[in-house]
Amino acid sequence: MSDAAAIPADAHGHGHHHPDLQHHFDTLDQQHEAATLGMWLFLVTEVLFFGGLFMAYLIYRVWYHDAWVAGSRELSIALGGFNTVVLIGSSLTMAMAVRSAQTGYRRATVGWLIGTMVLGLTFLVVKVFEYKDKFDHHHVPGFDFQVDQAHAGIAGPMQIFFSLYFTMTGLHALHMIIGFGLMSVITWMAYKGRFSPQWSTPVEMSGLYWHFVDIVWIFLFPLLYLVDRTGG
Amino acid sequence: MSSLFQIIPEQASTLAPKVDQLYWFIIGVTAFFGILVSILVVYFAVKYRTNDPLAVGAPITGSIPLELAWSVIPFLISVVIFGWAAQVFFDIYRPPDQSLEIYATGKRWMWKFQHLDGKAEINELHVPVGRAVKVTFTSEDVLHSLYFPSFRTKADAIPGRYSSVWFNATKVGEFHIFCAEYCGTRHSGMIGKVHVMEPAAYQAWLSGAGGGGTMASRGERLFGELACNTCHLADGSGRGPSLVNKFGTQEQLANGSVVNVDESYVRESILTPQLKVVAGYQPVMPTFQGLVNEESVMALLEYVKSLQSSSGGAAAAANTAAPPAAAPAQENR
Amino acid sequence: MEMTLAAPRVDYLNVRHTVASWLLTKDHKRIGIMYLVVVSIAFFVGGLFASLIRFELATPAGDLVSSDTYNRLFTMHGVAMVFFVLIPAVPAILGNFVLPLMLGAKDVAFPKINLLSWYVFVIGFLFTIYAMVTGGVDTGWTFYTPYSSRASSSNVMMTGIGVFITGFSSILTGLNFMVTIHRMRAPGLTWFRLPLFVWAIYATSLVQVLGTPVIAITVLALAVERGLHFGIFDPVLGGDPVLFQHLFWFYSHPAVYIMILPPMGAISEVIACFSRKNIFGYSFVAFSSLAIAIFGFLVWAHHLFVAGISIYSALVFSFLTYAVAIPSAVKTFNWTATLYKGAIWLKAPMIWAICFLGLFLVGGLTGLFTAALGVDVHIHDTYFVVAHFHFIMVGGAIMGYFAGLHYWWPKMTGRMYSDAAAKVAAVIVFVGFNLTFGPQFILGYLGMPRRYHMYPEEFQVLNVLSSAGASILAVGYVLVAVYLIASLFYGEEAGDNPWHATGLEWTTQSPPSPHNFDVQPVVTEGAYEYSKREIKVV
Amino acid sequence: MSHISPKSTYYTIFGMLMVLTGLTVFAAFHHLGVFNFPVAIGIAITKATLVILFFMHAKYSSRLTKLFVGMSFFFLLILFTLTLTDYLSRGLKTYPGGAAGAGYGVRQAAPAHGAAAGAEHKEGAAEAGH
């Protein structure tokens, strides 16, 4: 394609074009706005993506409240709470990373990004332990699912609870893994000094994505772990 | 039946003319608008045609009054259709009080109908003419849909709950039964015939061979075999509530809410008893999911329904000797 | 190709010829052409299944194929046509090609993502094709549980994965177009100067972005239920199969508007151009697209009137369904009024557009039957519904797609096809289509359920008529393929603006240069200012 | 170009999020009757709003961005409310009572040795495998 040939000539000509300005945009501003808008639209789709599961959750929670309470109490509030703190913390570090990139502090950007990744990894490791616990207690639907005697009568709905638990948290974890991959690339780019106060769009976009993942968890935590903890 | 030029199926129920009248009305409305627009399009296309690529049309950009007219008028007509159709819809889905009850289950790939007096038939349904008939049905496997084209009614059969259709046949004869919801390999073979008979002939058919006790009596037998009667004592002294005169009432639940004792609730209480426990009782009843099939549930349901006032005594007998097979049921509760 | 005079102009087709230059292109025009290729293959595959279905249904007995095969045929027909033809046809082919041109932009906002969405589409298609050749799938394109999650022994997973992946292509395309329309318009190109096709694409993209994720999650939930034996809709555990239908149709009803809105946009272009007039009631047509997109999300449960939803809920959805009918009616009336006192040039695209009007009219009006609660109980899941949605999706969407394709073909290829052949094809398709699906309305009201492999003998006459119509229809489509392909080799050069149309896409060369415009266009007037040209008295 | 918030804003928001997290856990251990669910959801919405407005800079973004954010939740609300028109008027408490046969052809019926086994309620992964 001719444009492929045309751009490098332009870009390396040290002319008025910023090296990261793509040929079909007029200004970096236009490019940045387009990217921001695109990212937000993508997050719109993500909201509705998780929304379908929340819909199912809502119906079944009202129908099978007892099963929801029983299922919820099988989850560790300590681990869930710890993970909530970790994830919100990672949102903070991410916000700081974006800020550092915008203000042009390369080392700080890299540092905050690594911090975010460490916290993200912590979350995932804790999640692995939680999942393992569910396997040990036969609370994984489809894998020799069992409930104790007291809940025998609501075993079916409890299985639905755990189906939703695993689908929702599994999808969330998948999003985190994708975010982790994104972050690795961004960190490398930041380390290489690719970002500047004029152009830090990729960091900002990853930030938006990461915060969204955080928001999903903000809803998942009370909905799955805290259905009703009063009494025994 | 001149099937070649037939464009609507036979009207064989009281619902059919209602549906057809609405159908013809909508045909009238749509034909009017369809023909009007078609004629205008063709007329304009012919009248204003030109072969000169450089010709230009008149500078008309629009007209608010026209826009309003062709938004509001179709909307008003739509509202009329909506209202009329809603009325017919309510007629279709609200069975009259005094209906002849028939139970059915759909399973791949057949319809099994059960009459209250015990007669069961597969892919055939005998009903009397001139009497409202209500078919209560569910599915044992996947979705089906019980469809009587000549009666203009259908409803999906959904595993896990009851649906119902009703009709009042107006013509003696044989009519189609179809499964209208795709259900797998022999979906198109899941068809049958409904035989509408004169009441006398129907009675004769009912009293013919087959049967083996009414549904209620079968239900009563199951009630004993499954040891339901060890807890659901008629005098209310058992570990479960008495079921005498229970159907059609309201029940206070342990969690504070109130539930109507209808077909769905009875069915649910047999299969998943611990989801809605009656106030004042312990959640000790075992689930019968997997132990009884839908037909047995229907028999039990019919038995519970039969326990009204006088007939209650039958159950109250409460033969305390529980069948051994079901005895372990209570132990772990 | 060979050029006669002067040096050949550089255009997007001849700028490079290597396979890699196509497979790695970020040029929206080339991506549009690549979609055209894949969608045409899918159309052929889906059409093949359709022919087999109609062959089988010529006789009441199941004598051509087995029931299992038949069930796979109609399912794969539906899957191929819905997800790989109707949804991408106009947005991904025509939209990709002309949208940036119409906006006076060099490309879409995210060219790499545009290419990515083509690859995602192809990967999804390959998964689906793989599912088809390794045993097929027999759930119906609607994938209703519990049949799909528990009972079916066919390739549900593989097809589901294909559909899931393709959904992302649709999302990415919609997202790309929305940002493009917001951020890449030429100077002076305000919203109310935009061609109506752009409005339609914008409305479509909105549906793609908002609706597609819901089907993605629904298919995913089906997949975990089937693959991992989770239970989300499983009635044995207390789950509700009707919930699946709610979630499924939350996308799949608006998806109908993904299919029909862009062809409506194309029709607006064609009708304005060949009437040499402003479109009648521009802003009403423009906003009706948005209204359809938004109202389209409020009506899904009209697919569930007999599926076990509450009768009160059915009332709500029936009423809202009538509300969404109004914007479609408004469009039709405006198109008709546009013809009034036009200078109507009956070239092939216009003939296709007029045929579209006729078929869409029937499709839209028969929607009044299916939305009417009392009638719908009877015709739900019968051939009436089959006929209705084919009139919308094939009579409407595919006819509109062909109208648009004929309109922009000279721009895309630089070549002109045979006008006469195109007109003949349009008429053949129109006649064949009516003969195929007209009788199905009667069949449906007579009570013949859809998805039936065998049927009672009294339905045979109408079925034979329908099958006969289908063969005429097939001839029409083959004819289109023949003369369009022939035009590539033998067609005369089209010139930059063969239709003397307004619109930025006609101001550049045909085929356009890789950068679309040599000089950044500036817009100073509305989209269809034909009347401002030198007036010739009609 | 893009807005740059002072560090203090981020730390303040983080602090508020922590407090709200604590609050939602605290609320879960107290019996609030029907209000447990609304309170939990209310707190979650507040937290999400804080993240969107400040961490994601929606507060300083273009009106169009705000419109898109609003749009996503608006359509989510449509999904919820219109689906609920069905479930609420069906009688929200009437849910399917489990399928009696428990069989779809590929899955075996529940345990055969009496109701006691129902307590285990193993939904056969093994049986359904083929």
C-alpha cells in the first residue's frame, strides 16, 4: 500500500508530524479523542456483556434467596475482602501511573505500572486459592458438585449460584489476565520512553480498561460474598 | 375440506372466529396501506420518469403536517389493533372456571394425554364438543409447544413448570395437534389428532376399555407408596401440613410470604419441597425429584385436588403402615 | 488493468497486487472488498442449504434427506445467513467502503482494528464452517435451551464459538464506525448534512455496540452449561429456560435492525439520487433510524408471547412493538413522497430499490399480524413467521443490499455492469421471491409449524409453489453474480460519477485512490441538493 | 489535552473507596430486612461512580463521553426493567419447581436408592458426559 510507504517518509522527516500521529488523523488531539471515545464505547459493550449475567443473578437471587445466602456463606469474606482492597489499590496505582505518564515522569510511570501488575497478580493468586478451596469442597458445578446435608433441599439452586459465581468471577479473572498482558506491553513501552506529556494515550486507555475491571469487582464482591451474613 | 383453496384452517373452537375476525381486520388495514403505497410508488415512477440524467426534480424538502399525519394515523390504527388483539389474547389464555381438565406431557417425540378418569392416550386426544376443555401440560425434556391450529391456540411446554391451553370445540371431527417448538430429530413427527366427539359418544369412549382407576385414585395410591401419608395426616397432626381442603387456598410460608396453593405450588412442593416451607413446619420433606415422573406428579396433584370437603376422608384414613421402600426418607431430616 | 490513454491512475486496487498487500491492508476500501468475498461465500453456502430445504419440502414425506440432516440444514442455513450474511452485508461491505468516502475522511478511525475485525470475522466463519463440515448443528439458529445445552448431540459448542467470535467482529466494526462518524467528518460536514446512509450506519453501530455483548454472554452461558455442566438455565436445577430466551432476544431482535437499517440507508441514497431530489423529510428519515435503533431494544419479548411469559408483560411488549412500527412506516411514506415530482431515472439500482419498497412493505405490514397478541398465538412458530421475517431480511435487507451494491459498484470497481441484465435480475428476484414466500403466509395461517421436515399432505400444493419460487429466486441470484463478475472483465469504464449523484464519494475518482481524496473536501451544503444544479425543466 | 488531577484527589478517592468497602462488609453483618440488598447495591454504585468520575476522568471528559457512559447504564436498565416486567407479573415468587424426570436423554435420573440419596444431589457430570 502506498500509505505504508508514505508515512515513514513523513514521520522521520522531523517535520511538524508527531511520530505517533497516524496518517488518517489531522492532529494528535483528534487521534487522542478518537481513541478515548473508542475505548469508552468498548467499555459500554463490556457493561452489557457482564450485564447479562447480572440479569440472571438478579432473577435467581430473588427466587432462591435461601440458596443464595447458603452459597454466599461458603465463600471466604476475608479473602474476598482482601482482594477488594488489593484491586482498589491497583486502581489507585494505575491512576497514578496514568498521571505520571501524562506529566512525563518515565521512571514513576514504570514503577506505578509494575505496582499495578503486582497487585493484579496478588488478586489472581488469591483467586486461585479460592477456586482450589471450592474444588476441595465439591462446590464446582459439573465437577462432582455436592452440598452438605443441611442444604440438600436447595442443592439445585445452590448449583446455579455457584455456576454464576464461577462464570462471573472467571470472566472477571480473564479480563484481569488480559489486562495484565496489556500492562506488560505498556510497561515495556514506558520503559523505552515512548510516552510523553503530548502522547500517553496507550497508558490512559489501559487505565480505563483496568478501572473498569475494578468496577466489575466492586459489584461482584457484595453480590457474591455478602448476600446475607447475619445470624448463623 | 377443499384444502386446495383453503386459506384459513377450519374454525373448530369458539376462539377461532374471534382470531379470524381480527385477522381479516388486519388484512384489510394492511392491504389498504400496502396497495396505496404500491400504487403511489409505481404511479410516481412511471409518471415522473425521465431518461435525461441531468434533469432535476422539484425542490421539495418535506412537510411537517404530512409527517405528523403519517405518524399519528398509523399509530392510532396500531392502538386499535393492539387493543383488540389484547382482548382476544386474554380470551385465549384465560380458561373459563368450569372446564373439563385434561393433563398432558410432552416428551420427545410424543404427546401423552391423561384424562381425569384414568384414560391415557398418546398423540390422540378425545374431547367432547361444546364444552370448555383445559389442558394442563409440561415437558419431560426440552421445550415443546402444544398447538391446535383449528382451535387457534398454542402454548410452549416448558420443563419445570405447567402451561395450559383451553378451547371449546364447536365442530365434531378430527383436527391436527402439532408440536410448534423445535425439539429435535422427530419434531415434525410429534403430531397427533384431536377427536372432537358428541358428548354421548365421548362418554361411551371414556367408559371403554383401558383406564385402570381415575387419576385421583392413582394419585392416592402413590400417596401411600411414597409414604406421603406418614406425615401429611388429614387431621394436621403430622410432620407435614394436612392437605385436606388445601387446594385453592392460600398458605402462610415460614419466610413470611403467602403463596397460592395452585397446580404449580403443589408440583413444586413435591419436587423441591424445601424452597417454600409452610409456616410452623420443619423443612424435613425429602425431594421427590428423580423419583416420580411428571405423570405421577400430575396424579398426585389430582389427588390433592380431590381432597376437598367430603372426599377428604379417603386420605384421612392415613394408613400408618408406611411402605418400607420409602421409610428411609424421613431418617436424615 | 489495461489502460488506454495516459498513465494509469493509481487507485486502491492497482496500487499493489500482492496477496500480502491485501491480507495486511489497512485500507477501508480493500477491507470492504474482502468482506464482500467472504460474505458472498457465506451467502452461497446459506443459499445452498436453502435450496436443499426447499427441495426436501416439495413432498410431504421426508424422502430426500433424513430428519437429522434436515434439522441441520435449516439450522446451518439460519446461522450462515444471519450471522455471516445479513449482519455484515451492508455495514461491513458497503459501510466500510463508502462511509469514510462519504465523510470525506482518509480512513476509518481505527484502520488496524478494522482489519482485525475482518480477521475475527473470518476466524468465526471458519469455526462455523468447521462445525458444519464435521457434523453440523441442529438446534435452530436460536439455540434454545435446554435442547441446545443438554439434548442436542451436534456441534453446538463449535458453532457457538463461531458465533461468539463473529460477535466481536460486529462490535469492533460498530465501534469503529461510531468513532469515525463522530470524529472524522470533513470540515463543514455537520450532522444534518450527512447522507442518510451515514445516519443509518450510525444507528446500526449503536445497536451493534449495545446488543452484541448480550448475545456474547448468552452464548457463553450456554457454552459453560453445555461444556462444563454449569447450570444457569437448567430447569432440573430450578433454572429458567425462558431467561435464555429473554437474553437471546435482547440482542437478536435489535439484530434485525442491524440487518435492515443499513439497507434502508442505502435505499435513501438510491431513491434520492435517481429521483434527483432532496429526500422528503430528511430529518424525519434520519431520526427514524435512531428511533428504530433505540425502540428496537424495547420489544424483544414479542418473540416470547407463547413461550411462557406473563400475559401482562406480553401486553407491554406488544404495545411497544407497535411503537417501533411507526418509524419504519414514516420511512416508507417519506421514500414514496420523495418520488413525487422527481425526475426519476430508472436505472438498475432504482429498480432494485423499487422492488425493495414492494417487499419491505409486505414484510413490515405483516409484522402487524405477528405483533397482535391474539393473532400471534396462532401464527407463532408457523410458516407465517418464516414468511414475515424472510420478507424483511431477504426482501428487505438483501434487496436493499443489492440496490446499494449496484449503486456503488461502479465506484468500487470502476466498471459498469449491464444495466439491462441488472433490471431483468431484479424483476426475476422480485417475482421469485414473492412466489417463494407469499404462499408461506397462507401455509402459516393454515397452521404448518416451522422447522418441519415432514408435513401433512394438505399443505403440499403451497409448498410446491414455494419451492418453484425458490428455483426462480436462485436463477435471479445466479444472474446477479454472473453479470457483476462479467463487468469486472468486460464492463466499460464507469467514470467518476456515472449516476450524476451528489455526495463526496462521487467527487473522487473511480475506483478511489488509496487516500480517497487528493484534496481534503470541504462541505458547504446538504446531502441531496440536486435542485441547486442547473435546472432542466422536466 | 487530557485532564491531570492532583495526587491528593486520587488518595482521597482511594480512602473513600476503602471506607465504603468497610461499610458494605459491616452492613452485611447487620440485619436490615429488605434493605440489605439495596444498601449493598447503593454502596457499590457509589464506589463505581467514584471510580468512573475520578479515576477514569469521566468528570473532566467531553459531553459525548459522558453520554456514552450514561447510555451503557441506561440500556442495562432497559434490559433489567423490561425483563422484570415479565418476572414480576408472573408472580416473582413462582419459579419453576425443578423438572420431575430429571432426564434429557443423556442425563440419568437422580439416585435410585431412595430419597436419602437426594441429599447428595450429585448432578451427574459423569453421566452427562457423553
